[in-house]
Amino acid sequence: GYFDPHTSYFTPQDKENFDMGMSGKYEGIGARLGPDKEYVKITSIIPGGPAAKNKELEIDDLIMRVAQDGAQPKEVIGFRVEDVITLIRGKKGTGVTVTVKKKDGNVKDVHLVRDEVILEEGWAKSSVIQIPGTTDKIGYILLPSFYSDFEDNNGKSCARDIATEIGKLQKNNVKGIILDLRYNGGGSLSEVVDMGGQFIESGPMVQVKSRTGNPQVMNDRDNSVVYDGPLLIMTNSYSASASEILAAAMQDYKRAVIVGSPSSFGKGTVQRFFSLDRAVSGMNEYKPLGDLKVTMQKFYRINGGSTQLKGVVPDIVLPDNFKYINVGEKEYEHPMEWTEIPKLNYSQNVYSVDNIEQLKLLSKARTDTSRIFKLLDENALRVKNREDMTLTSLNLDEYRKEEKSRDLESEKFNSLNIRQTKLVTSPSADFSVKDKSLTDEKVLKERQEEWFRNIKKDVYLEECALIVQDMIKTSNQSKVAKANTNK
């Protein structure tokens, strides 16, 4: 598009996928598909869905034919993934037969009745983490996206879910909370406002502005505070849009410490969908025509700055693979430029990070002497050099030499994959009381174990836990100092 990288046409299928991602549910058989040469294959089975309950479909099954109940089968070899998804997805209660070729070459017909499938892994979840003997209990919340069910007011809301997770963590008496927005590409703006409002009494969260007209301020009007203790927000170069709004607001209020890659993604624009079916009257034989997604507005921080291109610069930067390379909005063609508007008035009395320099120094002292962070920094440089190396020798011996030195180099960084932290995890709530989950307990338990294994490898999270511990210590010290002067 000539407009900007986020204005585009969505086919009806694309739009359905978008809505599904936002609400975390759709109607179908509960399998994810991907390409495999001329085939479309099953890449994963969603727990709790029809395919999982039926147990006949397996990962890596190649799809050969799809038949709706009462209709002739359709050969789908050579089809695009999207087209096969369209054939397989459908209304709850309808039936479909999928003919697959198994790994052993056997061909099998599998009949499934479609149902509502819930994509639970996209939802907020929490755990209690601790470094025994070093930190207090700390709450860790992972938020993969700012999801919202626009159709259903009682549907999923990530702000409500975060409040629930905070409640579970508070029952465990955590002394600080880490909110992980790494790889969170954004989502609903109103959810950000509600979520930010859980950490401050009330006040502006973001300013939204069209090309013409005054900025519209989105406020948290609710005076209640869900959580009033030390807060740390993790971001990386792929934290975009709504993630950047939340991180920026909490940074401007000095309500949280932001920790991550040198900068977040830098997407400071708001898109809206326009249905082409509504715009065009008649021509019913051609419908559905799909939707246009158009950039309508830019959003601004409450301090007047924009997250466009610049992103949010963390208070504490930790070396990761993206440290020296350019990722994000600024790499797109025709991105909108960075602009600034007037600052708003804002303040909060919940918890203020007033010693960011001290926290920075304490963290730097740790990461500068850490072997693993040294390796991470070297690895980031290697990634950058690899990106800059656009030439490859055509001389076979030369090429082999290059390959060998690359392998040796990789060897050095292999220890990064097997790293183990001192973090100890425990569930934030008992899994057997999991609210209205469609997934059976065994699957939930397995998923949780896998998540805990990943947490234990996460050196960034370990350092963040130590930063939160510094926050807990220093905020206790300042409380003691205040109490002494008040005597």
C-alpha cells in the first residue's frame, strides 16, 4: 500500500482469522494446519477440541481429501493452507470427513463433528517464582496478547483475566509482580486502559489522534487499585502497539520498571476495519467481499511522545539476540513518521519508582559479571555480523571453511540453550479449580509442566526477579526512613 504498512485488504478468511485471534475461540475441528511440499499437513492438535477428543488425527498427517457431510469429497493436494482451512472450518454441530495419509503411508478417513474450540494458550497465566535464599515470592504473569471478545461483553477480556491472576498471586503473598509482554503484538486499546487502571488510582492512559482534530484522551475512570506493590514490565523488540501503550504509561507514571531489548517494536498507529459488503449495495453474487483495514489514528503517550518508530526505551536494557540489529516498524516501507503532541497532567500515589539509577547500577553489576549475559551479548553481535554478511564464497573449499567456522562459533553458544536458572516455580492456584476450562486436567498439568521448564531456562526472567527484589528492598528501606522522620 502507498498509505502505510498497516493499511491492507483482508479476505473474509483473513478477517475471520483476525477475529478468532482476538477472542481466542472459533468453530471447527481444533487442528492447526501448515504447508508440507504439495500437501497441507496437521501441525498441532488443540487440547479440548473435536480432533483431540476423537484421537484419530495426528501431527504430521497429510490431508488428501475433505468432504462435508452429504457432499462429494474434494481433493486438496496442491491447495493453499488457507483454502483447506476454509473447507475444514464450519458451524458447530456440522460434520466433516478428513482423509489423511499417515506417516506409515496408510490412508484413513476421519469423521469429525465441529464444535467451539478455545485457544487457551493465548490467554494470560501466572506462576509464583522465587530464587530460594535470595528473593521473596514474586508473581510472574505472561500475557501473549491484548485479547478481547468484541461481540460478547461477558466473553474473554485480558484486563479481567489479569485482575484474576493478580488475585491468585496475592493469595500466595507475593511481594512483587512481573508482567511479561515479550512478543506481545498488541490488540484491544480499551483493554490497555482498563489494565493500566488496575495499577493506578485513575488518570489518562493514552492519547489517540486522527490527522485532523484534537487528541482524544482515554482515561481510567475507576479509582480502585488492584495491585499496589513493586511492578516490573518485560518487553522485547517484538512487543508492539497495545504493549507499548501499557509499558509507556506505566513508565510515564513511574509506576513500573520497564526491562528489555534496546527498544520495543515502534507501532504507534491504530487501525480500523471497514466492511466492503456494507459499503457496496447489491452485487450479492460476489459477496462476501472482505474488509479493508485502514490506519485511522496515531496514539501518543501521556507525556506527549509517540511510540511510532522509536518504541518504548526500557529503563534497564538487557542484551538479547536483537540488541544490535534493526527490527520493528522502522524497517517497514512507508512507515508514518514520529511526531509529538502536548503533554497531559498526570500523577499517582500508589507506588513510585524513584530510584531507577540505583536499580540500573545494581542490575549492571550483576549482568557485567555474568558469564551467560556476556555470551548473550557476544551472540547478539554474531547475529548482527551474520546479517551484514550478504556474500558467500562460491569456491567450495572456501565455503566449507566458512561453514566450519560458523559451526565452531555456534558450538560456543550452545550452552545458551541448556542454561538453567536458580528459579523455582509453583502454580499460582490449584489446577483442579481451573475456571470452566474445556481442557482436561491431565493436559493442563502437562502444559503447566512445560511452561515451568521454560521459565527455569529464562535468564532474563531470573534477572528481572533480582531487579524486583532490589525494588522490594529499597522500597522497604524508604518506608523505614519515612517512618523515622515522621516520629
